[in-house]
Amino acid sequence: MTTLRPGPDPLVSEASLFSYLVTRPTGRAVRMGIEEQVASCEGEVLTVLDFKDVAVIDYSCADEVVAELAFIALGRPARLETDPGGPRRRFVLIRGLEAHHQDPIDSALRRRELAVAAELADGQSVLLGAVDESEANLWRLVCERESIGPQPLAGELGMPEGEARVRLDELYRRRLLLRRAGEYISFRRVLFESAGRRERRDTETGPSSS
Amino acid sequence: MSRVIQLPDTLDESTFEELISDLESARQGERLLFDARHVKWVSPYGLIGLLAAGQVGSDRTGLAPAIEVPDSSDVRSYLDRMDFWQNASTIYDLGARSTRPHGRSDALLEITPIRSHHDVHHVVERVREQAALILESRLHYPKPAVIQFSVMLSEVCQNILEHAEAVGWVCAQTYYWKRRLGRDVLVLAVMDVGLGFQGSLAAEHARRYGDRWSAATALEAAFLNGESRFRDPGRGQGLQAIRKQVTKWNGEVRIRSGDAMIARVPDWDDLSPLRADLPYFPGAQVLIVLPARAEEPVGT
């Protein structure tokens, strides 16, 4: 089941995945459902894959769902930065991840040299897939701060601002962070903001069903 | 003209080669009779091996083979419980023999045909509860092992769908291996008589190997290097994952295809890790043996 939380910056698409994620055709069907949901969305979309109810995921399904979505997210934006609607960019976050989900997903991502951000069931943020230690450390720091620009990061880590910008840009290029007005933002922050927007909207108009 | 294929008294992975070498000379128009009267013991590998051998016999002769039922009432009862006759009915000429499914037995998994990914789902969901019980209470594996076993089962069954382009079967049972190991084991057998690894991987890999391309090199490419028939880098993980998991549990996995066999050999067996001198048999035949965890020595 997928639901779309209202944007505008970015849209959050939530997909609750189900019990037995096994076989490629199953994975393909799940992925296509998720892709369809956001196919016509303008601008940036953060797709949240909720693994809370996933009892088993095998390597084939991990490849079809997570690695394929991560691969698609890395693709060139469908529109240019200068277009009025902004570029169409996709980001992926896994939530509710248990230890037994990790190996198939991590392995599928590594084979394609991809990475995905995830939140463990206990709330801890981790990166899965092909990431080196320095990338992971930097990403964790941004997650702790929720958002940060190159200048304060450079001050904090004692490096030139240009280098801080390059390293943050690399995480953005790999779709592991969002970028807004010169700041690099963690997905968790985006979810807080999205939840806040929804709450405000519900208060103003009364709860609506989607 | 008919020919009798005498089945060994023990029908398992060790006697499978005997069974299929008798099949090599089967000719078109020859009626085969599989004589199982003296069979005293059958493993899951032997059970589905008999289906696979019957299918190959039927393909080679163009006639459905006949089968003489075992004299042993224990073996007959086991074949009934494992739904052998129901699955054999599409391969063998069984005459008036009843082929009704038996229903649940005490086996982890009765013979189950794999024709589509729906069958894989069915198998994985069906065994979960009993697999949890067996892995935890008989093999003394930690709780998450049932999930890893489900993943392994799913991948090994999907291997049939991905590579065989033919129907396959899966079957699993637990035993006490008194002589070989002195411990309980879970035995999982999966077979098909389709393309086999050499045929499946040929289009993508044969040219690179040149004259060295064979069933053995195809098995090495898939089992050791994670290569697949597809160019997609996401493919080929399944067998690698199985090998890794079986190694963690100090188990054995062997894959026979064509005239070769490759294996991950644990310290409790002396199987050759690679053989390329076997009688030709189509498709792929997989055996996975998971032993109970050895008890820790007292005081460690």
C-alpha cells in the first residue's frame, strides 16, 4: 500500500511493504506500484519504504525493490534545474529495518555499487550498501545535525569549505541527503517537516482520508 | 522392447550416479521399467531423483516408464506420505495406482513441484512454522535462522525458474545421521531436468571461456563467482548467498549439472569440491545438508 503525503518540498511517498517479499516477480510488482505512485509527481520525491511488516526479504526481491529504486533515483533528473517545475529527483529511505532484512538489501546494493539510507527499528540511522567509512561518518554527522551547510561543516571538521562542499555534494549526488538553499538536509528532518505540514493542514481543514 | 533399471537398495545422493548411468543407453522406443522392489531406504534427493530420472527416461525413449513398487512397507508408506505417487503420475505409467495427495506428513516439505513464482511463495510460507521448530529445537540454531532458511529456500527454488525453463521439484526432511555425523541433519533437495548451468550461462559467458567452457566451468562461474545468464549486475546473488549461509552453519551444498558437480564441503565430509567426470544428466540437482550445531565442549 502506498500513500502520498503532500509537498511541496519534497513530496513524501510512503510504501508499507508486506509480509513475504520473495521472488523477482513479486519484487517487480511492488516496485512498479511504488513507481506508478510517484510517476507524475513534479520536483523531488522522497520514497519511504516501511519494512515494519516484512517477515522475509530474499536477495532477488531486495534487488528488484530496493536496489532498482536506488538505481532509478541515481538517474539523471527528468527535467532541468532551470525548468519552472524544478528537476524531478527521487530519494529512497528505508524505515523499520530489522537485522534480518539487512544482509539481502546490503548485498543487492553493493553488487550495483549503490547505497540507501535506512532507519533501524530502534530509530538508529544507518547507510546500507557501497559506502566507505568517511562517507558514512559525514552522513551520520548531517543526520545528527538534521541540516548543515558547507561553511559550518568545514569549521567543525577543520577542512576547507570547498572540500566540505564537495563531500556533501557527493552524498547528495548519491541521493543520501537532500539539498535546499545551500543546506544539506537529512531525510529524518524532511519527515518531521512533512508530518508537521500534515498536522497543520489537518488542524485547519479537519483530517482527510487519502 | 523393454529394459529394466534396477534401483539400488539405498536411494540417495551417493547412489544417484548409479541410477543415471543405467539411463545413459536408453533409446527411443525402448520401454523402461524402474525396479524399486529392493529399495530399503530413500532420501529426499533419492525421491526427487527418481522423478527426474523417470522424466529423462521418458524424454529419451518417448514412452512413459513403468515402476515396480518397493517391497518394503516402510518405504511404500514413505513414498505415500511424501506425495511421490501424485508427482510421479505425470511421468510414470502407474496403471491403476492411487495418486491422491496424502496431506501433511511429519516431513518439513513433501515433494512439491516448482512451476512458477507462486509455487515458491507457497513453499516459503508453508514451511515457516515447522522450519522454525526444527531449526531451533532439533538443530539448535538461533531464532533468526528460520528467516535465513526461508531466504535460502526461496533462492534455491527460484534457481529452477530462472535457469531451467522446465518444471522442478523440492523436498526436505530431517534425519538423525548416526554413522556419517552422529547428529541430526536437515536435508533439502531441489532438482530439475531443464537447461542446466552450462546451457543457461552459455550465451553470456561461453565465448569468454573458449575451449574451457564446460558444465564444470559454468558451475564454477555461478557458484564461486556469482555469474548469471543475465548481464544485470543484480543477478547471480542467490547461489552466492546460499553458499555463504550454508558455510556459516557448517553445512554442505552440492550442485550437480550436466557431467559436473561442485560443492561447498564441510569439515565433516570428504567429498571432492569439483568433479567433471560424471555421467551426463540434464538440468541441475541441488543438495543442501544442514547439521545440528555441535555441542560446545564442557568448560569452554
